[in-house]
Amino acid sequence: MSDRFWQQAFAVARRDLDRERRAGEVTWVMIPFGAIALLLVPLAIGINQDVLSRIGTGMLFVVVLLFGVLTAVRRTSIETPEQRDLIALLGIDPAAEFTGKTMASAFLLLVFQIAMGAVALVLYGLDISGWAWMIVVMPLTAVGLAELGTVSASVAASTNAGPALVPLLVTPLAIPLLLAATQTVESVDREGGNLTWPVLMAVVVLVLAIVGVATARPLQETR
Amino acid sequence: MSDATRTRIGALDIVATVSVVFALVFAIASPRIESQGEAARLLFVHVPTIWLAYLAFAVTFVASILYLATRRLRWDHVAGASAEIGVVFTTVAIIGGMVWGKATWNVYWTWDARLTLTAIMLFVYIGYLALRRVIAEPEARARRSAVLGIVGLVQLIPVHFSVTWWRTLHQTNTFRPRDIQMDGPILAALLVSVAAFTVVYAALLRHRVRLEGLELAAYAAAAAPVGPVAGDAVSAPNIGNSGAQP
């Protein structure tokens, strides 16, 4: 991939992050909303510290998955057809646009995960002995979810049902990521760590990246 | 009803019907499995339906790639039709599995990895079909759903390997070429059943693809300029260009 490709990708990512900096939706809406969700779970299932510490990691990733979808939903509602036409007319490589949008979403999701991880640690009293794996798991989860969100948002763009459709498209497809993320942390307790799950995540992330880049042009043509 | 829209019964439909009858005879005639009783005969429906679900979604994946490569709408019709059939057979597989589960595990539903992931796979393709319904323009629908048809394959990997990755209630994969633990007559009945269901899939796919073609023709007809409308006969008055100035 050429320098021009990466320049375009970084420009798109910068645009999306500038938009987020101005609106502050992740900082001021998604993170507090996710924290409330993590706070509600113990109230719903009962305050038993043993149970909470056992399910805490799973709940963390469920919240990350469900709220991560909001990033993609938001994109379908704020990008107008005219904006998308302008991007196409500017001659921006569709694959670079996909890469840039994914980078921006992945960064925001990583910030969201770190914030939720801190909240879960405090609320659920999680054992952090296996959390060294989080250095691998969190970025892979963020990139995978961002790729799925970007592809789904492009697929559902300009349709009347876009905001309703994206969660239905992203949530089931993100299950391999969710499973691998939770199993990685759990495998530390069982067998001191298992590379199989991070490898599965990496494979899913790689497959989604290839599909996203390869299908970016046909998706741009449908606008 | 015009000749083009009339349903034609072809050789494939006859073969499908005959093979289903054969499969039914084999299933009834196969020996009883003592440990599970008559409920074990659900094997001859459950395994073929989940096989067809895999096959249908794999066909959707391949047809989606072929559409993006060739841009021929015929491949989009195959992808969409196959996904529809896959959703139907996945639903049948889940319901059949629940009935079988009640007989063997005494519960309709258990949080078994294979069951749960199969249900999630169903939602992936329900999403795919929902996407197809919200986009009316055939080319746009074809391109967008082709992308989803390709991404959807990601979900098939954990479904298939779930019985290996987790110790679950569900038995491991039925067909393991190096380790077949099944009596000859039961295996024969199962293979006949799988073959019959596959022919049924092919027959359904043929009809559904034809219907997709008819839908496309109807869309094109609706989008085409209509015939003469009231007022067409009235032409604008010819004021002429005599050069006279007002």
C-alpha cells in the first residue's frame, strides 16, 4: 500500500476523531451509559461478590459489544448521502476510507474498553492476574468490532432502516470476537493461558480486514 | 397466469419427491437405537437439515463472491435464494434439535455451545435477509448483500468447531471419516436422508432463483416509463417564430 493510501486513511481517521472531539459522544454519552449498564447488572442478579467476580469479565465484553455497536449506528445517522458522494468525488480510495474509518472507530472503542475495564475492576472486584492478556485482547476486540461496524454501516448506509439494521448485523457477527476475548481471560485461570483464542481473534480480524478492503469499492459504487 | 410465471414441475422436482420417499422408508426401516428409543429417528432429519444449513450458507458465500467478480445478477439471486432456504433449514434443525433434546436431556433448551451458536448463526442470516428487504434497487441490493454474504461465513467457523472447542452436551461431529461409530444400516439410512435433503435443496433453489428473476422483471416493468397518459394528445401551441416583436 502506497504512502498516498495511508495519507488518505489517516486523513479520514483524523476527520472522524475531530468529529468525536467536538461532539464528545464516546466520552460523555457512551462511557457513562456503559458504566450504568455495569452498575445495573449486580442490582438485577443480586450482590454476591463471588458471582460478580466470576462473571465480571464476560459482562465487560458484553457491554463493550453492545455499546460498541453504537459507534457504527451513529455513523449511519450522521453521514449524509451528499457527504459520501463528496468523498467519492474527491477521489479518495474506498479501501483507504474503510481503513481510516476503522482506525478511528478502533481507537474510540479501545478508549471505551479501557474505561469499562476500570469500572468493572472496581465494581466487580475482578482478579487481574490474567489481565496481561488484555494487552492483546483489547486491541484485537477494538479492531474487529470497528471493522464489523464500518462494513455494516456501509452496507446499511442510505437505507431508511439503517440505524435499526446495524445492531442486527453487527451483534451476531461479533460473537466469535466476544467468545475469544472472554475465553482468553478464562483460560488463564484454567491452564495459565492459551494462545488458541487470541489466534482465533487475530484470524477473524484479518479476515474482516481483507473483506473490508476488498469490498470497499463495490460498496462505494452503490451510493 | 402467463406462461413465464407458471410453475413448471421439472425432473429435479420429481427426483426430490422420490428421494424423500426413499429416505422416509430407510428411516422407518432402520434399526431402533435402544438407548434413545424412537426419538433417535430424529437423527435422519436433524443431521440433514443442519448439513443443508451449512451448504446453503456456503453457497451464499460463493455466489456473493461470484456476483462481486462478475456483476451478474443471477449470482445475487442464487445467494439470496440460498440464504432463504438456509434460514428455513436452520430453524427446522434447531426445532428438531430441541425436540430431540427434550427426549434425551429432558430439556428443550440448554446453554450448549453448538445450540447457542447455531441460533446466533440464524440471526446473522435473518439480518442478511432483512438487509435484502430494505433495499429496492436490484444492483445496490446485490452489492451490499454480497458483502454481508461474505462476512457471514465468519460465523460458520465457531459453529462447526464448537463441539471440539468446548466440552458440550451436544455430541461431536457425526461424520468423521476416520472414526465412524454408527451401525451400517443406520449409517446407510442417514446417508440416503442427507442425499434426499440435498436434492430437495437443489429443487427449492431452482424455483427460488426463478422467482427472483421474475421479481426483477416485475421491478424493471414497474420502473419503466408507463404507456400513454391523459393529456399526452394535447400538444403545446405553436406560437411560431414570425419575428414580430410585441
